[in-house]
Amino acid sequence: MAVAKEMMGCSSFVSSSKVFLNSTYGFQQKQNRFLFVKPVWVPMEQKRRVHLRKAAKVPVVAAISEDLIKAEAKAVPAQKEKAVEFKVTATITIRNKNKEDFKETLVKHFDAFTDMIGRNVVLELISTEEDPKTMAPKRSKEAVLKDWSKKANVKAEKVYYTAEFTVDSNFGVPGAITVTNKHQKEFFLESITIEDFAYGPLHFPCNSWVQSNKHHPRKRIFFTNQPYLPDQTPKGLRALREKELDDLRGNGKGVRKLSDRVYDFDVYNDLGNPDKGIDYARPMLGGEKVPYPRRCRTGRGPSETDMEAESRVEKPLPIYVPRDEQFEESKQNAFSAGKLRAVLHNLLPQLKASISAHNRDLNSFSDIDGLYKEGLLLKLGFHETVKKLPKMVSKLQESSEGLLKYETPKVVSKDKFAWLRDDEFGRQALAGVNPVNIERLASFPPVSMLDPEIYGPQESALKEEHIAGQLNGMTVQQALDENKLFMVDYHDIYLPFLDRINALDGRKSYATRTIFFLTPSGTLKPVAIELSLPHTSPNSRSKRVVTPPVDATTNWIWQLAKAHVCSNDAGVHQLVNHWLRTHACMEPFILAAHRQLSAMHPIFKLLDPHMRYTLEINALARQSLICADGVIENCFTPGRYCMEMSAAAYRSHWRFDKEGLPADLIRRGIAVPDPTQPHGLKLLIEDYPYASDGLLIWNALENWVRTYVNRYYPNSSLVCNDRELQQWYHESVHVGHADLSKESWWPSLKTTDDLVSILTTLIWLASAQHAALNFGQYPYGGYVPNRPPLMRRLIPDENDLEYANFLADPQKYFLSALPSLLQATKFMAVVDTLSTHSPDEEYLGERQHPSIWSGDAEIIEAFYGFSAEIRRIEKEIEKRNADPNLKNRCGAGVLPYELLAPSSGPGVTCRGVPNSVSI
């Protein structure tokens, strides 16, 4: 506690007076409620002391408790003390932009001039107490930001200004500050610190854009870092608390301006662009017909040809998210650099494909190697076509050779041929970029849950004879009983879409099931792959089983079957596990948090770092990734049906109560409850890097959240009676997830345990779960044969016309089944950007203003304890990655599992757990 108090700036006055009670702001906790102690002011400057001595009727002392004031009043005859005015100083931190365009520079200088003639930035300090006469909050006199014009040319990232407030000795404890920007240009207000009160400095972490009052006439309100539950809000702040939330909710009408700070809900009706033609129309996601989570409302008008479809904003024009949710400059620069790199990576293959139509396929594995060694131009024979290109493109190649090369993906950096091995295929199901679909096989053969009248027989084509010889002498029943059989099942999610997918040009897919055997060494061995096509007639051969190879022909068939499994895996990973479960399903909780939880609410303060940038990255995804003819449709097998597949998974499989790690592991049969184990459950695959590392982080998160929640909710009645908290959860479920709101599996929010579980799940999804699913995309998927995002050919059998071509040149057939050069490089460029950490990333255990984000010293101390635990976990993960007994993360050419190692530098590192879904 001593360390935290020192950081909170309160140790000096605590030591100076033994009669001062408890916290930084002079409040004490009594019966679990924060009660304010009315202070007596001690002016800080000498001239103020002289003035005060002349005016005061009784001696002035430091801030003390009311009991001591009463005791002293008995000894000294009561006299009505006249309020004495004095000044306090505020330090305001403004963050500059590093780069400004000409217009911004011009406006900046104009603001500097107008500031000198009185069009200033004006602040007003507001007390936690009401004026007994007006019943309104006590307010200071307005104060003007000093030296704005003098510091207009300062190039530093942060510029510090001062202001002086005049208050009187009856003012009470300041709780809020208003800011009016009379300039033309917005500015980023990072923080305000107020000195000269007897009880130490007051901190206002702002981190917000303040708009000109010309465009947004209302005063901006910022609160101190002191957390309050709604019923504990001091009287002077109650109306402001409601007003600020009312402003953030808006009225649900009109088109949102980029400078707005309004959070509202809408359906996904902006993915298509029917005005461009029927091929660009997409169904609306969200509603009874196609359930889906809600997204942030922009208020744009309908398209010209479909009143239910919102008109599009195409890049490079920005798409609306509330102003404070937009990328900060360093993040925007890093993201823009990634997009530039993606454009350059994609430009030459497009030109090559258009000029040299016969060369659209990858001709050999050396073609792929050339992308990493010599760039796109040289190795792929593009130098022969340079003469046909504009000089600008040739110059671009000469000046951007480094940008046009891809980094070698980690999956082939240690062992170029690892991806061909079955043990690596199995290892990636446990430690790759999508380690969340492996499940225990409870019965054999597996059975479909689809309607047999529509999709044919539910029985699998898998038979005991397919796998019996692969089980180390066990029978199938023995392997089931001893929990040795596992499965990655993409049958039911793909089969309803296969007719439409396979009708697309250059797309071919199966609905796959893969059976794995858990070997004595702890690795997974694939023993059978089932490939299903739509059931067309009673006699149709719609299901096929492929088993490990016994000769050259079956080896290539086996490699093609694994490629189809990986393609299915890539689709489910991107559309369901990554986009739906971490991006889309988090958005309603974030919108509701801003709408229903005050910035003063302790739960908002807890969630704040885990909501950073998510609305912006989701809006950018709607604009260019998941939209019609966007990157996802172009690069993944389901094509134009990608988002419909995502919506089908939301309707059929998504359950919030199973999104936490322990519940998910139990649902998949990978773990069983066991109170004797450290995390309360036992893994059936002990060497399961995602799960074993994830449980360390889950446990640390849960302990931190429980400590935090118990601090503010020592009994469950406070949870039930917290109207903001209840409205947040109700709106998240009944508006943000309205289409599933009637499901019985939604957790209740009645007890502290309920709250701990809900919050831990949300923080897990935003941080560790997203990191595990996102930052390995390029390290594993950047080598396309390892994880082809789409397939263009089915596997031939002896009755097919293509079978002879397959036998004659199986490598060529295999490469022709993979994405084309253009598709591969476009995918590689995008996942390269998505796998990149920006320089301003905040990682788990870190947050802005670590010592002052909360005014509760006990919570600050607990947060530093949580940070220390995260560092300890990182060391434990390093230790595990060096353990030769853990063969899924250590061995010759084996990648260590670092996707849940908490820290990372910028760039593509295949590690690091940011606080939020920020990319």
C-alpha cells in the first residue's frame, strides 16, 4: 500500500498529520460506502497564507475528520467562518500530432492568433458538493488555458499548459472539470492534474478529443480518477454523470459525423453494395431471419436500389466510429504502412496476371520460395514483362524492393518441409493459429446433427477398419475408453453451403472430419479424413474416407485431403473463431459499456483498456475485409457466402456461457472438472500448449477480476442494485445480441460470482483468445501450402477425367488446387498486416497511466500484483518451450508456442497478448 500511496501523491500529507484519515481524496470507507470528509483548506502560496490569516477567525488546520472538527469546536467558541478565496493550479497535457497537413497547420496558427484575442480553451472546476442555496454543484470561476499561442510551434509529442482556478474554502472536493474549446481545431486532451489542495494532487485521466464548440456546443465533462458506484456518487456529480451518459447515447437519429462521440447499435446491412449490381448484394445480418450481433450505428442513408441496405462508404473515405475510438496517430501510421505494403505486394501479381494469363498458377514450390528470397518481380519471371509495363512501375520495383519481399514465415523458417509431416499437421491442431476446434471423440463413428431429410443420412462413412490398424494395437473401443481419439469436425458447418460454394468459379470444397490418435509421446497422429459432398441421390457417392498413405499415389491423395482440411480450418478460424467470437461478439458489450457505464464506474475503469480500438478495426473490416468482393470473400473458399456461414455458426453454435476457457475446454471434451488440479480441471491432452498456457492467463485474469469486484461489491445485493451495471448487461444481451437474447444459457447477473465470470470471459476474449487466434496468421498461413485459405480442385478418383493428369504430374495438380499467385499474394499481404503489432500496443498487465488510472490506492496495488503475475507466466511459458518432453512445442524444427507469451515488440513476432482486439 505504501508504494501505491506514494504513486497517488498522498504520502506527504498522510505522514504530516496523524489525524488525516484514509485515501487520496479524503474519503473513508464505512459500511462499504465511500463517505466524504469535508476538508478545511490550507492555501499553498505565502501570499495566500497572509491573506487567510487576516480573514480567518479561528486557526486553520489541515484536512481532518468531522469528529475532530466537532471536538475542537467544543473547546473554541463557535464562530461563523467567512469563506476565503484562493487559487489552485492545473497542469493540462495536450498531445500533438507528429504530422500535420497544410490545412491543419493553417488552422493551428489561426487558433494561436485567436487565442490571444480571447477565443481560448476555458475550464471550470466542479465540486462533489452541492451549493445549499441553489442545490446545484459548486463551481469554480472559469479558468483559461495559458500560453497556447506561445507554444503553438512546439514540436514535442506532449505539450504542457497551465490554468489557475479560483475557489473558496467551502468549495469541497473537486470531482469533475468541464472544458470548452473556443478554437477551430480539435485537440487531444490526455490528462489534467490539479495541485495546491491540502490533500495532494487530483488526477483527471482524459484521453479524449475535445471538439470546437462551434461544432459541438456542449461543454466536455471529465471526472477525476475516483471510482463511484451510481448510488455512491456525490450529490454534486450526479446530474453530470447522467448528462455525460445521455450525450454518449445520442438520440438514434441522423447521420453521424466523424467528430461525434455517439454509441448506438445497428444491424450488418452495409456489407453489400446493391447499387453496383446483383452480384454485390448481400443479405442483412441481424434480425430474426439471419441472427447476428449488432455493430456500431453510422446512420448513413439507404442505398438507391435497396431501402434496407445502408449506403456504402468506400476506402479511402473514413467510416464512422465515435471519435475517441479512432486509431491514435502511431497506430494509424503503422496500419497505413501495412496497407501500403499490402498494396505493393499485390500490385505486381495483378499486373503479371493481367499480362501473362497463362502464368496464373504457382508452377512449382520454388515459385513460393521466391516470394521470400528475391521478391515478386525476379523469381516469378516477371522481369521478362517489365518492358511492357509503365516506367512508373519499373521505378516502383527499383525503389521498393525491400517492401516487395515477404518475410519467411516461421512455419518454414526452421524446417522447410515440416508442413508435409503428419505430426506437424496434428501439432498445429493443438499449437497452431486455430487450436480451438480439436475435440474428444465421444463415440465412433461420429454422427451429424443436420436434418437428414435435407442433407442426407447422418451416419458417417468412417468405419472401424479405416482406423483400427493406426491405434498402437488398441481396439477402437479401447481408444475411446482411454480418451485417445480426437476429432476436428467441419462437416456440419460446411455441408449446408457446399452446393453454392462448389458452383462458384474456381472454388471447390468438402465438408471434412479428421480423426486423430493421441500417441504415447503426447502428439496427435491423423488416422483418417472423411470428405463429404452434398447428398444428391440414394446411390450417390457423397462421402469418401482417405487414410494415411501406403505408396506414392496415396501419398499425394493424402496431401490433397490434408490441404482440404486446412482450407476448411482456415475458413472456420477466420469467419467463426476469429471474426465472430472475438471481434463481432465483443462489439455489443463495448457499445453498451459506453452507453450505460459512466467513466466513473469502477467496472468501466476495469474494462476500458480491453475495449481500445475494437470499434475502429471492426468498422475497417466492414469496409474492406468482410464486405462484398472484399479480402475475405476473395481469399477464402466460401467466397460470397463467407458471412452467411459466420451467421450460421452464431445461430447454431455460439454460446456466451461457453466462451470462457475452462467452459470451452469442458464443452469440447478436452478437459474434465477436477478440483485437485491447479485450475479446477484436468486436461486429457497434457501437452496442449494453447490450453495449458491459456489456463495460466485465465487464472491470473480471474484472480485479478475477483479482487477488483470484491473491492466494490462486498455483497451481491450491491450487484443487483447497481442500475448502471444491470442496464449495461441487459442492453448487451437484449439489444446487442437481441437475436439470441431469449436463449436460456445466458448467465444471470445477480451475484459477485456472476459478475466475476462475465467480466473474466470478456477480458479473456478481448486479450488472450484474440491473440492466440490472430498473431500467428502470417507465421503459419504466410506459407500458403501449409494453410491454403481456399482450394480450387477436388481430389480426383479413378473414374475422373483428371485422374490421368494427376498421375502424370501430381505436384502440378497439387499446386493447381491451391490458390493462384494473385490469390496467394493478396492473402499473404493481408495476414501480414493483421499479424503485426503496432508501436503503441498495450499488452496484458500494462495500461495507460498505470499509477493513476484509478484513485483507489488498494486497486492500484492489486494491479501491480497482477502485472507481476503476468511476467511470471511469461517466464513459465519460456520454460515450457525449452522442455524436450513437451514435443508439441519443443524439438528439431518445432516452433515454440509463444502466441500466449504476454509481451512482444512491434511487427510480426508470433507472440504477445494485447489488452484488446486492436487489429
